[in-house]
Amino acid sequence: MPARTGKQYIDGLSERPPNLYMSGKQVKYPTKEPGLMGGIKTLARLYDLQHDPKVGKQMTYESPTTGDQVGLSFLTPRTHEDLDKRRDMMRSWAKITCGMMGRTPDFLNVSLMSMAAAGKYFGQNRPDFEQNIQNYYEMVREKDLVLTHTLVNIQRNRSGAATALDDSLDLALSVVKETDGGIIVHGARVLATLPIADEIAVYPARSHRLPTGAPGQTSFAFAVPCDAPGLKFQCREPFDLERSSFDHPLGSRFEEMDALAFFDNVFVPWERVFLYGDVDMCNNMSLRTHQFLHSGHQVVTKNVVKCEFVLGLANLMVNTLGSQEMPQVHSMMAEIIENLEITKALLRAAEVDAELDEWGVMCPTDISLMVARQQFIKMYPRMGEILHLLGSSSLMALPTEDDFEGPIADDISKYLETDFSSAKDRVRLFRLAWDTCCSAFGSRQILYERFFQGDRNRNVVLMNSRYDKEPMSQFVLDFLNQE
């Protein structure tokens, strides 16, 4: 079928709702659940953009199997031009969300594409797994499904002395039974962001070889529908507080939700299994298939848009308050500009230096993307702090939309007006700033960006081990050896 519309996405959730639990009850109708409806409507807007008369053709491409127009994030890039087209498509989606939804469908679409292109990796020990991952990619592409994913087991003990087995086998998602038709898995995983999805992809968790006789196989990769029997998502409390878009402009639109995934003896058919039982293959899956490069390309594209949004917001704030000529404001605005330009430059460098990998896929450069993602761990919390400093007391005691119709509306309009803005325009802007850096939604954004890129200590080890420093060392040695 061609790329979906927003209505088709919503209809799909209505017909096969994921097994969501929130605020002490089961969510039977997620498309009608107040705390989830805003995010669902925004995802529908993304899908509708694929059919927009002006930009729809830049959002899709012709399916190699059916000839239908399918989402461009599924494209297997073979050239630099393909990467550019895909980035433009991902940027268009990110602009709709102001960069505030980190798990829009393109994030997993590009990952699934790279895994399917590297199908031979999955089929090394079991040739049917190669066909499984490629069939699954084609099915998701042709049905234009929304995926969530999870890749980390819950830990009971995070002390340095704890081992993977201590974390432990009664908590970790593991295989409890094999059958002729598939495997049965039991346990829990974190974190499934965007459970308002059609399917969940279970990535391999970092595994160690089990000792002889140890119960439960924990090395695998598979996918199942979000309404699979026994699969339950425990959602956090929603940050869409059921308020107007004036009062909570971001939370009311961009709640993508985060959830724990509980697997209670969930059956996974063999055709949905992509890796099984090989610890090394599971641990190396992301690096060998270059999945992390393509998801990184999507992430940094989103981060550019997020920087642009923060810069535009900050500029409007200082213009509204008339503080744009203050020296400290110049310094903070320059810092946001630097963040934007550094992120843009690293994204472009990753694309310009892209090369074909062993699977024939054009891959952005890993170090440029890694540096961009590492920097954003520091950039985004700091940009939230800058918004605090720029807004200062103007972020406090903000009236609501209803207050402008209340008994002291005239006082609000009189006293909150500035030389550069009406009271209502000022409050609307600063409620947006509040929702960006102060509200529960804004705080979750800072937490997400701080940890979503991965643990910084582990990342710096990876960067040091992967970066080729020898040419620079040789440069210095050559200088020392000059006569």
C-alpha cells in the first residue's frame, strides 16, 4: 500500500491498540486518551505531510517492489544525493515537532533499512534470519508502520561489582521456551519511547556468555506487534496536561510517552526472529550493520532543528523584553548560535565524507556524528539554562489563557504589556519558553537529551578507541626528526 495518511495511522491504532497501562488503569482507547491524543495527532500530521500537494513528493519515493510511493526514510541510500534527499525529508518532519519528538518514525525506519541491507550479517549462522530481517523491513515499509524499540534490560544493581547475571536473570528479558513455531520470551526491558506504535523492535541487549547450565537465552533480536498477547507497556504519567496549546504549547502537541515493556511469556514466531543465541553477533549488530550511523544521521538532523527552535525562541524573548543590547545577553545568544553552527557543520561533514559500506549503503561518517551527539549532551541542558537566564522573572507567575477572560483581565493586559509586545503576546511567548525549559515536559526534554545519546563515559572510550590518532602522532614524530 502507498505511504499512509494520518487517518490511516489513527485508524490502525484504533483497530489494534497497543497494550498500554497508565495512571493505574489500562488504556483501552489510546486515540481517545487525553494524555496521549496530542502526540498521536502530531504523528498523524507527519503522515499527512507525505500527501501534501506542495511537499509530498519530497517525502516519498517509489517502492522497488510495488511501485507505490512509500516513505523516504525507508530509502536505502546509494549516493550522496540520496543522503541529502533523506536528510531534507527528516528535517521536514523535525520542523513539525520543533525537534521535540526524538522518536518520530524515521528514527527506526532508517535503522531497519540498514539492518535489512546488511541481511547477510544476520544470516551467517542461520540463513533464514537474513530473509526474516529483509521481509520485515519490506513489510514495515509497505505498510508504513510506526515502530518503537527497546534495547536495555532492567538492572537490579548498578554497582561496579555487579555482573550482567546479577542484573539479573529473573528480570532480564530472556527465552523461557523454544517451540517449532518460535520462541517464548519473559522479562522486562527499558525504555520503550513512543509506545503509541504498531510494532516493537527488540534490539540485542549487551550480553555475556552464559555459564553452562544457566537458564534463559538473552542474546536475540526480534519484533512483535504492540498488541501481542502478554506484552504490556507501563507508561509514565503524561506531560500533556490536557491544557490548551496557549498554556502548554509543547506538552499539548508533542507527548511521545516513555514506557517500560513487560513481556509475560510472549510468543515470537521464528519469522519474526533476526538473531538468536550468538552473543558476539548480537553485541556487534549495531556496529557491523552500521545501524547506529543511520539513526545518528536522523538524530543530528533533528538536533539542528531543535537548536534553530531554541535560537528563534531566545531571540523573541529578548526582543520582547528589550534586553537584546545587554552584554550578557549577547554572550548567551552567541552561545546558542555556536551550538547551532557546530551541529550543522558536523552533520554536513558526516554527509560530505560519507562512503559506501560493505553492504553497498552510503553511510555518513561515524566520528562526525559521534562528536555531534556527544556535544549535544552538554549543549541542550545549557541551552535550557540560557532560557532560564534570559527569561528570569518573566518565566514566573504566568497567567493562563483563561485569565485573559477573567475578572482582572484588564489588569493583566495593563501591567504585563511591554514597550515591544502586548500582554497576551508576551504571555503566549513566555508560556512557550516555560514549556521548553521549566515544565515537566521541558524537564523531560533536558533529561532525554542528557542521556539519550548514551552514557558519556562509555562514549568517550568508544571515541578514543575508534578514532585513528596515529597519523597525527606520526606528524609530530616527523617534525621532531627534522634536521
